[in-house]
Amino acid sequence: MARASRPRSPWRRRLSLALKLLVVAAVLALGALITAVYVTRAQLPSFDQLKSSPNGQMIRVHAADGTVIVSMGPSYGDWLSYDRIPKVMRDATIAVEDRRFNSHLGVDPIGVARSVQVRMSRGRWVQGGSTITQQLARNVFLNNQKKFGRKFREWILALAMERKFSKDEILELYLNKVYYGGGAYGIDAASRKFFGHGADHLSLPEAAIIAGLVKAPSNYSPTADAAAAVGRASVVLQAMQDTGVISASEATAADPKSVALAPEPKQNSVRYFTDWALPQLELLIDETEKPLEVWTTLDLNMQRDADAAVRANAPNGAQGALVALDRDGAVRAMVGGKDYVSSIYNRATQAERQPGSSFKLFVYLAALEAGKTPESTEIDEPVTIDGWSPRNDSRRNSGQVTLRTAFAYSLNTIAAKLGQQVGFATVADMARRFGITTTVNTHPSMVLGTSDVRLIDMTRAFASVANQGVAVTPYGILKVTANNDVIYQHQVDRSRVLVSPQVAAQMIDLLQTAVNTGTGRAAQIGRPVAGKTGTTSSSKDGWFLGFSSGLTTGVWMGRDDAKPIAGLHGGTAPARAWHDFMIKAVANRPIEQFETQVTLPEAQLEPDAESYYGGPDNGLFVDPDGNPVPGGVPGTAPQGDRQSPRSEHLELDDDGNPIIPAPQPERLDQDWIDRVTGRDARQRRPASPPPGNRPPPSATYQIDPRPNQ
């Protein structure tokens, strides 16, 4: 008789059911995983597509001749196919990053288990157990957030990539796309950055250094921390020895300390230009992903000459800046300081300084537009306007003079009178019309340049005068291409007329006189030049701005802390720097004559230091804001650091006021005429006037176009 079977216990039935459910769940999960992997595999880009996709936006900046001057953002070297990648580089990467790379399916269970164990022991994620395939998936498709959702997607992608690509293809993609620090993506870019040569012939210690960078590029960069880089490379070499790809003797012989690093590229003055031009891309284009080729207006030869001119002429302890604009506004050279490495502050575009007499450009433009001409006359005499009493640097007045004479010798009394006649607000409006973007005050002293301006704005204003009164807008970017498609092309706007051509021609007439017979003589370059000096109180700032042969250049010099500089005048160091730059910059350009020939100023002013150098402009009797100070009457001494160095040599009368010397007898020395016009006796066109006679104010002289001998 068969024995009756014992009924199964409830807990066994439950366990059996749970196991069955787990098996079903596992099967379903596996099925879902396989489905997800193959769906992802179908959606993955091809190998060629992954090769061409960038890791970030790269910007290469070209000079006007096509030379690449700066590379911004990620840098990429040559793409190295698997067979061109040195074996030591492949072995070093696998040894330190993923020893089981050739055997796992994209995710390494052992590595994951080790990562979880470390997480449990330390209470935070220290290592992710990521395979090379996972790192590639993360770098190309994901981000670096340590979250399970992102990690799970990384696993799916890694498994899918292993189904679609071979191990050699995955390693090739990885080594050409992974980030190695310093902006370098891929082993070739890293090798060129750190060692100065391509990655196709890396040595063992070099390969160990590069392979060690992946874990923490900023920490182990050989240019940032050489000791850390060497220590990490030693870890890589030991890993290679442990995996058997190199012997102990090879590991010992491969000394990372012996590796010669490529020198860091020098940062030159070109960076002043690119720092100014590149931020404008945000306003010009919308492309933020594709690699960009930016074609600029910068002329490298002019840039080198500009840099040399500023360095050679800026006084000790002083800074200098230069901007050169072509007739359409193209920036051909920009120097923001004597040394970009020591100071990236761009004094050409950022610094705001007082322009001194160069601001008289706007005073005379307003006067000419109001109906004055270069031959109009004014009385050079003591004048007081709202308690402000300007005086000429020569400490004398010359009676009736033409505007040509007043401009050539930078007579402050005449500038003040003109400002009062046309209205100081009108002068300020003229400055804004010509591109001055900083605040312009309307105190009477503003005619002498007491409002802060930027060099690039002042250069723009002079360029607009040279352009017959049509607005010139500085620009540095010619065009931008993305994957060879032009996405931006600069268009020059010639529609904005600022003043009539007649007013511009008259202003150019005055500017020529200032260079040929007045304060800007040091800027003569043997061809027609028009320009103006500017010097501020106590010689804190020196300016020269002028144009010739279609090129307009502005130069500023001074100290960043605005302390006085002995001997700094607009007609000395700034004019010499302008000369040194321009004589080379326009050498290959045709000589262009202005509409009006050079006309000598009236002869009643005997040349003095102001005539040659442009002494400090008289902002006397005003406070730093341009307001009159007590005692601001003619003959009183200026206050504080606004005191002219000449005032201490003046004799005082019984009331303590300076005794102003009487004007010297009027005379015009023919030798002096020859000197200022660059001619010798044989080159004179008009006959010499009889002794004791003065030529009429309208007398003109032809200037020999050859440089002075």
C-alpha cells in the first residue's frame, strides 16, 4: 500500500513562487536590456560620423593673410587611425584605464563590483569602474554627473557600441577624442601641446604621461604640475609592467623625468586684438556647436611694427596703446599695452583717459559747421567764461589770429571762445556724433579735453574726418565660416554722413597745418599727413592721432595710475611712435594728396616748445570735474598738480601775481619755414619775401613728397 505524500509547507510554496517570479523578471529584464541595447545600436551614428563630430566648439582665428593667429576652445590634432597609433600608447591606455578591455562586453562586472565595494566602505563614489567603452559613451553622448540614471544609460550605450563597433574601432575613437587637458582632445593634440610633435611616434615615457592624464587632466598636466605628471606616469608604467606589456627593465629605463616638454607659446600683442574682436561673435552669429573659422582684418606686419613702435617709444614706467584703422574701419593693428603677458588690460579699447588738445577736433568741427573757415579770425586775448580763465601754454596772447594759426599752435583761448560761440553742448554733441561713447561734460573747460575718452573712439573720429565726413565704424571680423559655409560676412556701411565734405576738407586743412608747422612735426613721414597732438595737465597723458594714405592711427601713452611723466607731450613720444609705425605701414601704399595744400599759419607767433611738442593743455582754474575753482582769474597760479611747470619760473608783481612777458616782435624766419616744410632753399617754389615783409595768410607752399633728408 503506497504511502500518502506529505503536503508541501507554505513557506516552500512561497519560496518556489518567488524564485519563479525572479526568473521570469530576470528573463524579462534581460529581454528588455537586449531590446534596449539593439534599439540603441540602431540609433548610434556610424563610425565615420563619430570621427567627424567635435567634443566642443573650436574657434580658429585668422589674420588678414590667412595665418592662424589664435585657436580658442578645444584643439584637435590629426586623426590617427588604429594602425598609426603607437603600440605603447594603446598598451598604456588599456593598462591604466581598462585592463579587461579586450574581454568584456562593454561593461566590466568586476570593475562595477569593485566600485560598489569602495562606495560602501568610503560612503561616496570614488571610482566608477568605467570601461574605456563607457568613458567613450559618456564623453560623446552624456555628461559627468554621478547619478544612477545617467550611469544606466551609459551602460546601455557601451553595450550597444560594443555590438556595433570592433574593439579596435572603439579604442581608435577613444584615443582620438578623449580630453587630455589644456584644451587638447585626442592624443595627437596632447602630444603636440606637451611635447611639440605628433602622437604617431610617441616614446614609452611620453605615452605613459599622456595615458596618465585621463583620470584628472588638470591635476596631472605636465605644464601645470610636472611632479604630479611624473608620479602619475610612474603609476602607468607599473600598470604596464603588471599586465606584462613591458618588462621590469623597460619600465625602469622609461624615465618620465627625462621627457622634454614643449615650451608654452608666447602671448604677444595679437591677443589684445582677439580679446576685443572675438566677444563680438555672440552678436554676429548664432552657431554654438560647429567649429568656426574666423577671418579678421589684422595685418600681422602692421601688428609687429605697432608693437615695436610702442615698446621703443613709451617712456620708462609708462604704458602705450595704438590703434590703426583702414579707410573702411578695418582694424589693421591694435596694441593695448607694452606686454600682454604682464597685463591683459587693453588700453586701446578699455582705458578712459583725458585727450587734451586732440579733443579740439570736435571744437573746430562744430565751429566750421557753424560757418567758420580756416581763414576766419579771432582775437587771442585773456578770456574768462563762468569763472574759468584758460591761458595759452606760451603764457602770451597774440591778438588777431586765423583759426589755422590757432589750431596749429593749439591756442587754448581761441578754443574756449569757439566753444562759447557755438555752445559747449554743441561741441559735446559733435563728439558723440563722431563716435565718442563715454560721457562728455559741458563745462567750459571741456574744449581742452577734460572728459575721459577711449583711444579707439578718438581714432574712429579722426578716421571719419579722413573719410570726408562719412562715419567709419571699427570692425575686426571679416567673415565667419562653419564647415566651409559662410555664416557671416561683414558689410561696410557708408550711408551715415556726419558732416559735409566741405567741413571735413577744411578740418583736414587744419590738421595738415598742425603736423607740418605746429605741435605734430615729429609725425612727418615724407608724404601728406594730417593729425593732432594732445597733452594733459602735468603730462599725465600724451596723444597723437592722424592719418595718411588711407590709414588712420591713434597713439596714447601714460601711466595706469595717472601719475605725471616728465617730458611726456603729445608731440614727443606718441608722435614718434606714430611716425615709426606709419612710415612702414604706408610704405607700399600710393601717396595720396589731400584736397588742400599745406598752408602756413600766420607769422606773428614765434615757434616755441608748444609748437614742437604740444605742451600740457590748460585745464587750469577748474577742479577734476571741470568746475571753476576760487581765484580762477588770468594770472593766478593753477592749483595742485594742475600747476604748469613753467609757472614757478615767472616773476611776480607787488600783488603776488605772475608777470606775463610781453609778446616777442613778429617775425618769420625763412630758415624756419624751410625746416617746418621739409624743404631746402633749392626746393622753394614761391620766391622768398623781401626782408621785413610777411607773406599773406593765404600763402601756400608745395611740399616735396620725398622724406626729409
